[in-house]
Amino acid sequence: MGIAYNGNIRKTSNVELMEGTTRDGKTVKITFTSMSTQVTKVNVRVGTFGDKALSLQFQKILSQHLGMAASAVAPASTAPGETAAPPAQAQQQTIPLQ
């Protein structure tokens, strides 16, 4: 994909932001949010206004690397007493990590 890694920032105990730059100079921001011990929500933003095609390509490669299919729906609760995450926005894809 040609994304150069620029660094990452821990925003909170369960949110990590990773940044990079595409070959044509667009900023790539990837936010990892721990939803539970077995579920991580990944949001990808390419450029100031977004690049849906490149964002989806990145998420497809990530899901292939993890051996999982991307899902536009947040997973159901994974443990008793936990509440399910709110539904993801239409332009986001949620990939459950195990």
C-alpha cells in the first residue's frame, strides 16, 4: 500500500492512534479502540476528507492478515454483563480481533 509509519500515541488506556503518510502525501490515521479483552474496533481515515477506497483497501488487507472478515456491524457482547457496542457508522468497518 505504500504507507510510511510516522508514529503512534496512546490517547487513553483503551485508545491508540497510529499515523502514517501515503506515497502521495496524504495523512493516514488509524485508531484502535479496545472494546473488550477479545474485541478491538479499528477506524481508518485517509486524508483530511477521507478516501473511502484506500481506507477499505487497508481494512481488507488488515483482515486478511488477521485471517478474519471485516464486518460493518459491531460484535455482540462477549462476556456476561457487558453491553454491546453501538452500531458502527456506515463508512466504518469493524473487525473483531481474537
